[in-house]
Amino acid sequence: MAILDRALVRLLPAVPRTVVRRIADRYIAGEELGDAVETVARLNAGGKTATIDVLGEEVGRREEVQEITRAYLDAIEAISERGLDSNVSIKPTGLGLLLGYDVARENLEAVVRRAAEVGNFVRIDMEDASTTEDTLRIYRELREAGLDNVGVVLQARLRRTLDDIEALAELRPNIRICKGIYLEPEEIAFTGFEEIRLNYVRCLEALDSAASFVGVATHDEFLVSEAKRVMQEPYEFQMLLGVREPLGDQLVRDGARLRIYVPYGRQWYEYSLRRLQENPRIAGYVATDTLGRVLGRNGSA
Ligand SMILES: Cc1cc2nc3c(=O)[nH]c(=O)nc-3n(C[C@H](O)[C@H](O)[C@H](O)COP(=O)(O)OP(=O)(O)OC[C@H]3O[C@@H](n4cnc5c(N)ncnc54)[C@H](O)[C@@H]3O)c2cc1C
């Protein structure tokens, strides 16, 4: 990343929310379920499947947790009614993990059970390392309760991940593997770019025999080609809405399965910041937006 981009990443929290919103627009379907439904329909028409994420994380208010849980149940209904090819992705802290393990477990179970009734699937996202144990425990308990329409995420950044793959293998899990967005300390995580990549490849190799299905979540061309080399069917690629679309289009043209992560909702700020911090051209986007406003245009970077 260029020096200017790195400097801007550090300053991003100081950038006004209205500017963040405009330049992060490409990463978010909109604020309402209808926006997500339209985006998924468009993706499906282009040969891509989707996973809908209701934005909201680290929620500490019970009413808000209930709202997010309800929003997931509504999303599952809408997917069914519209005959869309999409599942949902859920952050445990959006469904109450900060209020207690049992709160998140109960809400997740309600959503997974409803999804099972209509033949859909729920992916449990993985958040920062303080939540890894609880998230894997919820996943295991749901599977042990007989729910098979649920999968979880593992992060190649974490040193523990190969052990987690081995421990989960008896469940023949459905796993999304990603690098991991949360920066974790050296003691528990690989921190170098190449180290993380290398562990990602090791995880792919381990998952190929341990998992029943693998979602290879990455926009890194090296890992895309490593996955093609290592993985036997069944697996799919997964990418984030608005990120490296030409690479995704190429994968679909080549006949690969591709699922797009489609976030929507009013709690867009934290998610947007993370996406902008990962964008290698962030300075360019902010500059174009700012210049656009100075020149009286809409800043459509
Ligand atoms: C479907 C999906 C689900 C995910 N779920 C989780 C999860 O549950 N938990 C978790 O911790 N992380 C999750 N992630 C995030 C993931 O861990 C990485 O942080 C993120 O995908 C970037 O890693 P990368 O493999 O794409 O490699 P990178 O090296 O970060 O990116 C490869 C290239 O993609 C481009 N790129 C990447 N991001 C952007 C961007 N925002 N804007 C423009 N270009 C960009 C750049 O050109 C970059 O060089 C998910 C990612 C995806 C795709």
C-alpha cells in the first residue's frame, strides 16, 4: 500500500460519516431488505449466488438484538418468497453474544431452525479472537442438536485454525475459510502477509479432506489459483459485494461457483470502515470524493 493510503487508513475514523457513506456505497446493498433482495436478484441473473448479512455487530441492547434476529427471519422469508439463490451470514455479536452466550445461541438456533424449515442455510461469521471459542461452541452445539444447515467461518490468520479444522473434522463441517479481518496479536496470529497466505493454503489442504463443503473467501488471485489446485469438489469461491468484480466475473465465465456477500442495513459504519481500510486505493477514493464535492459534483468515486 502506498504511503498516502496507509496514512489515510489510520485517519479514516476521523473522516466524516457522510463521506465514508458515499465512498463505501459500493460495498453495501442499501439500508432496507428490499435493497438486498434487488441486489441478490441482479447477482443471481449474472450467475452468482449470494449470502445476505444484516449489518449490526457488538450489539449491547436487547431490543436491537431482537430487531436483528427478526431482520434475519424476514430475510429468510424474502429469499423463499422471491425464489432467490441466497443464504444468510450472521455475526454472533449481532445476535446477542455480548449479552450472554445463551442469548446468542438461542437466537441463532431460532434462525437456523426457520432456515431449515424452508430449505435454507445459515453461515456463522467469525469475529475477533475474543469470540472464537463461543462461536465454535455454538456451531458444535447446533450440529449436535441435529441441525445440518449451518456452517461456520475459520480465519487463516489465527495460529489455532489448523487445530480447529482437525477438531471439527468429526462433524464433517461446512466451512468458509478467509484470511481474517481482525488484527490479532503475534502470540495468537500470523501477522505477515506471506505467512497468512501460507497458512491459508495449509488450511485449504486440511479442509479438503476434513470438510463436507468449503467456501473459499478471498479476492487474492494467488489464493484463487491455489484453491483450484488443491481443492476437489465440492467448494465455491466467495467474495464481498463491490470488491474485485472483474475477478469474480472471470471466475463465473470459467465455470466456477461464486457467492457474493451482500450486507444491508442501517448499521453500515463499522463494516464500511473495515472495507475501506482494506482498499489499496483508499486515498484515491477519498480524494476523488472530496474533489467532487469541492467542484460541486456528487463525488461518485
Ligand atoms: C465472502 C467473504 C466473507 C468473509 N467473512 C469473514 C468473516 O466471517 N470473518 C473475518 O474475519 N473476515 C471475513 N472476511 C474478510 C477476509 O477475512 C479478508 O479480510 C478479506 O477478504 C481480504 O482478504 P483477501 O483474501 O481478499 O486478500 P487481500 O490481500 O486483502 O486482498 C486481495 C486483493 O483484493 C483487493 N481488495 C481486497 N479488499 C478490497 C477492498 N475492500 N476494496 C478494493 N479492493 C480490495 C486488493 O486488490 C487486494 O490486493 C470475508 C471475506 C469474504 C470475501
